[in-house]
Amino acid sequence: MGNYSNYEFREASVQYPKTEKAYAFFSYDEIPFQSATVGITNPGPRYSMKRSALFEVCVFEYVLEGEVEIFLDGEWKIASAGDFYILSPRVEHRYRSSQKNPCKKIWVNYVCGYMYEFLKSYGVRMGIYHSSSVKIYFDELLNIVEEPNKTEDTPFRVADLLHKIVKVAAKEKKKEQVDEYEMVRHISEYVYKKLNLDELAENMHMSKSNLIRKFKKQFSTTPYEYLIEMKLEAAKILLRDTQMTIKEISAKLAINDEHYFSSLFLKRVGERPLAYRRKESIMRT
């Protein structure tokens, strides 16, 4: 332990299935942060963490090996080797190591009064991100905290690296938004024809498996299910604005069986196509 001006640097051992090193920094005047703990850990399959929304901890973690399961948007999602994730302060944190594929990860627990607003200003939500450029920042964090001779500048170097990680996440978020637009644009081309995933993946310059994975990540559904919803929205327009028969509308949407189309419409919309048409007609008069 050593004191440097207004900063106290303390090395601590953190007990997981094995004892591992973590490096904790505490600032008396809260500049540039209140506390930061940086470590690397190999939790076993029973490792899990649940942190109340009352905590002001912002979590940054990079997955070196294995998988981490994180509860996001009401479901458990997977962060794999090469992914990093950010968990915002003032929000409940729930994450755990995969039992089948336990993880190794670099982690930072960061307490800083401005962090919630800082993430918000960059449009960064708590979530999983992937960037090949971010690992160097996590490696540098480990190098800094393991330096034997720390100085007054050390906390600022730590804060700067975390800010850079947030900026990488912001860039990845923008890429996801572009990808989202591109996926919707490409899949909309199949509203009036049968979905061909191989062709769709080729048009988007990615493998079919990668397309499905990215699509499910963005929309929490499959390309096929998303397209069905688009087809039904198109069906509603055709029912309202044309005199086409149910058979003709079904064929127009590349759904060859009109009985299947009618059943699908009932299941998803809540009424048969003709009943929907009659109701819309009455509402217009």
C-alpha cells in the first residue's frame, strides 16, 4: 500500500474458486473517480453476480475465454471470447459464468459520479459489444495497475482508458444501427416473394449463420418471423385499399396456400382477413 498525494493505492486479493489479484484505487477527493478495481479472473461454472440498482458501480469486462451469461432486456444473453460488455450504474446487474464453457475475463468495477450521464451522452446502453480494437485498452489497464511505482497520474490514465472503451462501444452502437437499417431494407425486398436466406446473406455479405445471429441480437426474433410480420402488414394494406381476393393477396405475398394465409392472419392479427376488411370498410364510412 502506498499513499501519493490525495490518492491511496491498495492491492487486494479477491476470493473466487481460486485466489486472484485485484487492484483497487480509492480517491479521497473523487477526482477523477471515487474508486476503481481492476482484475483478471477465472471463475468456475458456479460463479455468478447480482448487484442492486442502488449501487453506483459501472462494470467493464472483456471476455478472454469461454462465455459469460448476462441478463439484458429481460433475457439471458451470451458474451463470448472477444466480446466486451458494459453494465451501467443505477441498474440491476446480473451475470454469471457459463457452466458448460466457463469464462476467463478482465474486469473493472468503476465508481464515478458522472458515469451514468457519461454513458447516456454517448448513447451507450448496458449491453454486449464486439471490437477487435478494445482488447488493447483492457490489457493496458492491467499493465497500469500492476506497475510497482504508481504516481498521481495513475488514476487519470485508468479513467482515460475507460473513456476510450466507452467511445469504442459508441462506435459499435452506431454500426449496429446501420446494420439494423440494412437488414430491414434487404429483408423488405422479400415481402412479395419467398424468403431465401442464402440469397439474403449473400446480399448482405455475411454467412447465413452470422446473419441469423446478428438479426436475433438486433430484433430478438428470426428473419423469417420478422418477414412474416412485414407480410401481414402488407396484407392489411391490400385488404383495406384494394378489391383483391384473399387468394390473390396470398399469392401476391408469396404464400401459396390461401387457407394457411387466412389461419396465419387470424393467429397474428386476431381475426380472419375478410372480417378485418369488413371492419376497416365500416370504419371508413
